Amino acid sequence: MIANNLEASEPTHPGEVLKEEIEYRGIQQKKLAEQIGISYKILNDILNCRRPITANTALLIEAALGIPAHILTGLQMDYNMQTAKQDKSFRERLVRIRKFAAAL
């Protein structure tokens, strides 16, 4: 959540953070994928925000890079929540449910 109860217009996928970190450290994606035992395609999809990071993958990355897994999974959950809130039909559904709950 941003100041004044505003939300960021674009959610931050954990892959964005990881990509910047491994680039800063000069680590090749292929080497990191090999080190943590996942395919290059899966890692590349995470880093390019096409795939969510799982708890297992976050723990593997924590072991390799020292980035706390709970930070990565927290970013993923925030990303998922913001993405859901940006879905118009889902927002409308939430409004209907809240109106129903308020009437109880």
C-alpha cells in the first residue's frame, strides 16, 4: 500500500526484483538455474514475469542467493492480490458480495 491508501498502478512481480539482483551480481540465468536444480525456461519465465514464484523455488533461491524466501513469496502474494483487484469482473463480484454482507 502506498501513502494515502493508494495502490501502485502496476504490481511488482518478484521476478523483476530477482532479475535486477542477478544482473547486479553478474550471475548468468543458466548457471543459477543449474545451481538450484530447475530448468532455464522456468527461471527465465519467473524473471520475465510470466510465471509465479512458488514457495519451493523461493527457498531454492534463498539457499543460492541469500534472499529471504518470505520476501519473494510476499512479493508474489502482493502481485497476485493487486492483479486480482485490477480484474473488472472480479471487482464487480466483490462489490456484490460486500453489498450482500452489509445487508445481513
